[in-house]
Amino acid sequence: MSLLEYALIGGILYGIFFALVGIGLNLIFGVMRIINLAHGQFVLLGGYGAYLLSARLNLNPILGVPLALLGAVVVAVPLYYAVVPRLQRSRDPEMLSFILFFGIAQMIDAILLAVFGADQRSLPQDALGAGSIAVLGQSFPDSWWVATAVSLLVIGGLFLYFTRTRLGFATRAIMANREEALSTGIDVQVVSAISFVIGIALAGIAGVFVPYMLGSISPDIGNELTTTSFAVIIIGSLGNPLGTVVGGLVFGVGTLFMQTFFPSWSNLVPYALLVIIVLIRPAGLLGRAVRVA
Amino acid sequence: MRVVRPVWLLSAAVLIFAGLMLAGALRPALAATAPSEIKIGTLYASSGTFAVASQGQYQGLQYWAAAVNKDGGVFVKAFNKKIPVKVIAYDDQSSTSTATTLYNQLITQDKVDILIADFGSVLTSVAIPLAEEHHMLLIDPTGSGANFFTKKTDYLADVSIPSSAVWPVPLAKFVLAQKIKRVAIIYDSNDFDASQAETLKSVLAEGGVTPVYYNGVPTTESNYAVLLHTIAATHPDAVLEFGYAPNDIAFLRDLASSGLHFNMTFTIFPGQLSALITKNVGAKALAYTYTYPTPPLVRYTSVTLGATTDQFVKEYTAASKSAPNFLNAAGYNNGLIVQEMLALAPQFTQLDFHQALMDMSGKTTTLLGEFKINENGAQLGELLPVAQIVPEGEGNKFVVIYPDDKATGKAVYPAPQP
């Protein structure tokens, strides 16, 4: 029973973190209908930002969170205006974005490799707390709880943004129907640009915690993060950022249950779940709810 | 006007021609033209899971090539002269599919004389059938998967690391000698780690120990928190983890932050890439971990070929401005073995190369220890002892604790609570 409880609580924590990893990708797809294949690389940039803060400036890596916000503005605004409007004027923005962001992913990989080398990099174990916290008798490291708390705060903030702000309403309107939003006078370009920046910032914030949740960061794990993010958002609902939370939870709990009872098959989980969900509910677990909202 | 030639004149011409042909055929070695350079083909990974280890191995080979070329090249017995070496290397990015294409290119397009595999069993596994198909001898530096060496072959030689079928034997014997009964084994599902785990399990079984936990995880595994908890539920005294460096880092970090404690914890790569693992895991978290200490941590002072371990460390450090690790030493050792092979092979053929290696087997000691291969190409020498990482000042030191004839200290068992 203890193993079951441990896997369940661990899966929830792990899943909430992976919801944060994937949510930026879903936001960008939902608003712009473009596929950011460089998503995992933006997550890595957040991780390396935290690493630089810790290793070079001797600061707490948690400061990587505001740095990710700042970095997203610096990186994502020019990137958006250089790339996205042109993509959206093309005949097949989804396919073109696929190719274009694949190229960007390769470039980021190459830059990270040149700057940091292929070595694994980690953050100080005790920077987010040296102990552990137990819930229902199941104890997890402080870093897991901090990662979960930040993930919940960020996702909660995004929910408030969607439901309490004019920009959020406009964003949802664009996600529901871009042409109609345009006809109602919403400045689609500006709202999309803001969403793009938020999406990249969310990826960067998630990256700060990757060294704690996945042991270390290295330039080669970006594509794997992108793939896992895709699985998480498709399970939840492609195009519905908040559906990502459900996708993350299903992914996290499923993975850690498999690790507990059938460890050899644990990496099969995201893809098996993805196939099952696509076959049973092609719109994802929360697909219908999005459209109604 | 019709000219009639005498029959004897025609016969003589035929005989002279045949004689010339026969004479040519009987002196192939003398007639063969020595190449201007010996082409050594290999792969390395600039990125991906195996990048750190692969680049270390490649740097060691480059160091050897630079050293021999400075001296005029390698002596090639088949041509009775020294010939410079040229290393042709491509980046496989740790991908087996890319590696397959590039190994093929080295064999069929570059037509290399010597083929050396990339680091580790995963990237070596795709080279073995290609080498066999093209009748090329594959110099296998660090691909130790036991299933590579199941049949007699002239086209495979594991030169710088013991086969996984024998590698964990000292570790298993240490566990049995310590009378540890409850053993948990977690391994990555790849040739290298799975065959080590399998060997360990079978040697333990001979000593009457059945693991209380024995499971594989994906090679990409990076989260061991729940796995450690599951292992702890089986109440093991010893937890032995077989993975690559990224797995070891994740495993040791998760163990340190889990609050769990085991009397004995073993992982492979602290003994091979100690600087990398210490940087990521921290000296404190590594304390009392067991590992395989590899040269230069283990030093061979009496060698029959090349530099001693100490000489290598000194010379490599001077040339590269950084101290070598095991993979650098392994890459250098590949070069040494190839060098001696070329110096012994009477003909410049792959079969003669292989025979030369067989002739060297059991009679050669390098900075990695005794070179000893069997007819299947498996390395049975170069056995690695067991060491424990023990705190010393702010850092740690490696203490060899088994076998007794190599031991530099006693094991601290059970490991003290942090």
C-alpha cells in the first residue's frame, strides 16, 4: 500500500511539474496554431540560466524564475515578429512552423553545446531546501515540493490571466476563432506576441527545475522534453492550456506507477497514453470543455 | 606474302610470359606498394548521451596519433617501414542510426585500413555486423556487452575494457566476501548494463545470494526517486546501479535527497568520470559509494607496451593541459594496441591484424593492465577492482578494497549515516 501511495503522490507532484513543462507549448499552439518544436530547447535555456546564476554568480537558482521572464521578453519578442507573422501569412503555417522551429531547435542545441559543452550540469542540492516533506507519510525532497508549488502558482496565474484580464479574454477569443476575434477589433498580433512571450517564459521557468526533477541538464535532452511535452498536451487537450494540467497528472501518475511496478516499461507510458487518448478522445481529455468555454 | 613463324618461337614466348606472371604472383608483399598513410577510421559523439565519454576516448586516440606521427608514424611490418597515421573521424551525435551510416562510410567510401568503434556498447553494437559483413577487424575500445562475444570471430576485438561477462566478477565476489545477503540490482536496459547485471546476478547465485530487487529501467531514465523508494521497500543492504554517467548522476542525486540510506551503494561511472560525477553530485553525496576504479586511479607501473599509467598521466597532462580520465587512457590504449598489431602483422590484411592481436593476447600489459582476448573477441584481462570513495578533507579519495592483492585499504561497511 505504501508503494501505491508513494507512486500516487509522487506522480501528482511529477505530473504538476510536467504540466508546467508542457503548458507553454500548448498556449503557443492554441493561440497561433504553430508548432514550437524548439520548446524543449527553451526549457533548457531556463535551466542553463539558473545554472549560470548559481555557478557563476553564486545566487540561488530560484532566481532563474524572474530571469526566465526577463529572458523571454528579450528572446521571444524579436523572435515572434521575425517569424510568426510570416508563418501565419503562409498557406500552411502549421507545417512550416514545424520545419522552422526544428531549425531553431537545432541552432539552440548547437549554441548550448558550444557554450556549455556536452557535460551534464546540475544545481546545488540544498538550494531549494536540504530536507524532505512528508504528506500522508510519504516523504519527497524539498526541491520536488518547491517545483510543484511554483508550477501551481504559475499555472494558477495563467488561469487568472485567462479569466480575469482583458488580455486573457482576448487570448481566449483568438484561441476559439482567430478570424472572429480579428473582426471584433482585437489586436491579434499584439495578443499573439504576448502569448508567445508567456509561452516561452513558462518553458524557461520549468527549465529552472529540470535539474532537480531529472537529475541534470545537458544540451541533448531538449528534443526529449519537447516530445514529452507533446504527449502531455495531447493527452490533456491540444490547444487548451489548462487541459495540460490534466495531461500532466495522467502522465506523471502513469509514469511513476509504471516505475514502481514495471520499471522497464516506464518510458512507454507517455506514448501509450497518447495513442489511447487519440483513439478514444481525439480532442484530448478536456477537448470538449475548451470549445464550450 | 604469308609469313610462317616457327612453332618453337611461339612456345618460348608463351613460356616467358607465363613465367613473368608466376614470378609476379609469388612476391605479393614485395610488390605491394606501401600506403603514404595508415587510415584509421572512427566515430565520436559531440552531443547526446554518450558525448562526454565518447569525446574523452577520441581525445585519447588523437593524443596517441599525434605522438606517433611526431615520431615518423607507426612501424608497419608488412611494409618494413614507418608510416604516418591519419585519423578519419565523424560525429555520430550518440545516435545509432547515424553511427550505422558513418561506419558504412568509413568502410566503403573512405576505405580505412583500421576501424575503431565509438564509445560504449550502444554505439559499438551497430558496427559489429557491418565489420563482419565487410570482413573488417573492428577494434572495439569500450563496447563490452556480453552478447557481442558469443561466437568465434576474426573481425572483433575488445581492447580497452573487460567484457561485461567478466567485468562484475570482482564486485560480485566482494559482495559475497562481505556476506551481504540482501542485494538490489537496478540496471539500464542496454547491452552494457544489462549484461553486467546478468553476470553479477549469476555469480551471486553461485554464492547463494538471490537479489531482492532486480529490474531494468530505460537507458534514458532520469528520475530515480520512486524507484529508490520501491527498492528500499525490499530492505536491501546493497544497492547496485548499472547505468551510464547521466543515469548515475540522477541516481546519486535522488538518493542524496531521498533521505534513504543503504549500507552499500555502487555505481559505475564515479570511477571513470570522477570529476564529472563529483561536480554534479557533490563530494558529500558521493562519500562511501563503491565503484570500479579505472586507470589512472589504478596505476600499472610495469608495462610491456607504451607508457606506464604514471608516465601517461604526466605526458598527457603536459600535452593537453588537463589531467586525463579513464576514457582518455582507453583511447590512448586503442592506439597502442593498433600500433603493436601493425608492428607484428606480417601482411597488411585484416586477418593478419586479428592474428597479431591473438598473438599479443596474454603477453602484453599496457597502462590498462593485461591485454587478453579470447577467440570471440572478448577482453578477459584489464579486470577492474572494487573501490570505495572515502571522505578526505573537503573532498574524497578512492580506496581500492577488493581484491586483497590490489587493496589499498579496508571497506567502510556498513556505510555511516550522513
